Amino acid sequence: MSLFLINIGMVLSLFCFYIGYYYRFRNNFFHKKINLLGMIFNLFTASYLLVNKYFLGGIEALGITAIVPRWVVDTHRFFAAVSLVLMLLMAYSGIKKKKELHKKLHYVFLPLYSIIVISGLSIFRTQ
């Protein structure tokens, strides 16, 4: 059940980011709100995952195991951390109306985050 919740949270955040991207020129108010919702889904899900991993006995205690070599999991985690920083920079640049930075960041953030979410769906399973 825990892996299901993690996957749902991350997929919902991805959907929110793409819906927000679609509305970036059509309705800026909706763009801001739906991307904020995507951030909330991401941050709650990542917090749930990290608290379980580092403070509550590891993800193995939740019955989650990787089906790929360790280096793949470590690479996934590294780029997940990079995408988290990019997501926060995207939020900051959007709030502060730094349009040029915001536009440049989305070219990297959306593809990277998409790859991270999809790889996360495929490299972990429950026991």
C-alpha cells in the first residue's frame, strides 16, 4: 500500500505540472495554483518516503524493494534530488516573477522530473 501511495502522489504531481504547463499562457492564475498543487503532492510524497527511509527503518520495512542494481537506484535518487532543487527554483522564480530564469528552468525540470517519476514507477516493487 505504501508504494501505491508514493506512486500516486508522484504521478499526481507530474500531472499537475503538465496541466500547469498547458495553462501557462491561457490562464496564469490557474497555472500558479495547479503547479502549487503539484509541489504539494511532490513534497508530501517525498517527505513520507524520506521519513520512512531514514527514520522509520527504511523502505524495506514498508515492503518496498528495488528490482534493479544499486547503482540504478542511487542514480535515480541523485536525479530526484536535482529535480527537487529545480522544482523549488521554479517556484521561487515564478513567485518572484523572474520570467527568463523560470522559462529556462522548465526546459530542464519537466523532462527530468518526468524521467524520475517514470523510472520510480518501474524500478521499485512491493514484496
